[in-house]
Amino acid sequence: MASHPDCIFCKIVAGELPATIVEEDERTIAFMDIAPATRGHALVIPRNHARDLLEIDAEDLQAVALTAQRVAKRVPERLGADGVNLLNSCGALAWQTVFHFHMHVIPRYADDPLRLPWQPVAGDLAAIAAVGAELRA
């Protein structure tokens, strides 16, 4: 299993740091965030260290997504949440603060104070098409 000696999430995987684990399997661990955005905010990580979305192995990414879905499904029924955000930040400019790939499972409630900074506004269709052409495989 790949790990990084200075990574706090690797230390959680190794049992060197405490965490409130809500689910685990051979590839992933889900645990409660210690700085929750809302009640029930959890993190899902691969056991193998990968810095971010650009580095994670495809099988570990799939395993993290499936574990995040299982945790998210419990949020409305057990916590009474009205919705769920799944969030990944890739890179410091995208708000990544721990450089071990992780998916946030953030329960959303009608009266919660969390506001993401992005507000969708219609864009220029020609510019969108041009950028799409740059990204097309």
C-alpha cells in the first residue's frame, strides 16, 4: 500500500491518528471531517496515497466514488438532510488543503449556512464551444 510519511490521511489509514470512521473496505475509508461544513460532513479517501484527482489510480477513484455514494445515501435517511454535495478539490487554488485525494460528503439542510462561492450565470455560447473544442478528446 502506497503511503506518504507526512500525510495526515495516510496516518489515519495506518491507525496512527484517530478518526471517527463511518465505513471502510479494502480500498477506502470514510470518516467524519474534524472541521465540518455542516452536520454530518464526512470524507472518503483511498487507502493508497495519491496526491489528487490527477494522480489517483482509476480503480481507487471508482472505489472512492462508490463509498461516497453509499455514505451519501445514508445522509437523508439517518440525518434528515435535504440534499448532499459531493466535492473534490484538486490543487491549492481549488481549495485543496490536504494533499491526499479525498471526496467530501456534505449533507445539506434547508437552513444550513454553507454557501459555495460559485453562482451559475449564463456564459457566452461561442466561447464555451471554443473551450469545448480544446478539451475534446
